[in-house]
Amino acid sequence: MGRDAKSVALAKKKVEYVADVLKAEPGLTVKTVGTKIHEKFGSRLYYQKLREAFVAAGGKIARRGRPRKHDKNRSGLRTQRRHVGRRRKAGRRGTDRSVAKAARRLKAMDVYLVVIKTDDKPLVRSMATKDETAAFVAQQLAVGTPLTEIGCYVRQPLAVEFEV
């Protein structure tokens, strides 16, 4: 659906009127200029077009809210804040605190576990990486431990959901 010549001409008149209004009163805002266009022509100008005409005529668009911090070295570009990793309080309830404590302990534990079956009691070793685990198993095989006596396990989340 195309626009007819009449509406295009009216839009051009509105854009010219923006420049005239700002020459007469340079301190106006975009909203005020839009209101004046509506009062004079009986219809509004598309906001993006109004904003372009406003800036082209020398109007300043104010930023609302808190002033943004600028870095001197970045030529006016907004600097990104660095989020400081801080440990939050686990919660008010005792169960929330105990769950958070258990989660922290699980996160601190090693991921890989090797169990070697012996006559008196099993030998259990935990490792942080897969390479360490493979090296330990290779060392045990070189010593003469049978492969059927070695068990390797990886810590992973349970597929079962439960409430604490």
C-alpha cells in the first residue's frame, strides 16, 4: 500500500514546520514540537520522522533517568560495569541454608572417582580432571592391577527430582 502525493507533501510541510518552530523557540522538547504540529495540522508526524527533523534542525534530545557514566578514553561510549562476584546470603530458612551449603560442598568436590577393589578394603581416589584419572588407571594397569578390579565414576546430576 503506497502513500499518495498529498500525504507525502503534508509530511514535508510538517518537517519544515519543525525547523521553523525550533528557530523561534530553540529550547523546546520533541514532545512539545509534536504537540504543536498536531495543533496546526490536525494530525501527527510519525515519531521517527519527527525525531530526525528535530535533530536536523538543531534540537537536543535529553536522556531521561540517571546520567550515564562515561570513560574518558572511550570518546563518549558507555562503559560496561564489571560485576563483582560476591557470595549472597543463602536465605532465611534453615532448609535454604543447608541446601546452599550442600551445593557449595558438592561444587568443591572432585568430579572423577576411581575405586580399586582389594582383599581387605577398597582403595578410593578422587581426581579433578579426566586426564588425571586416565593417567592413574594406566599406572595401576602397569603395576599389574586387573582391569576387572578398577571402577571409574563421574559425578553428574541425578535424573530424579526430589525436595529437601
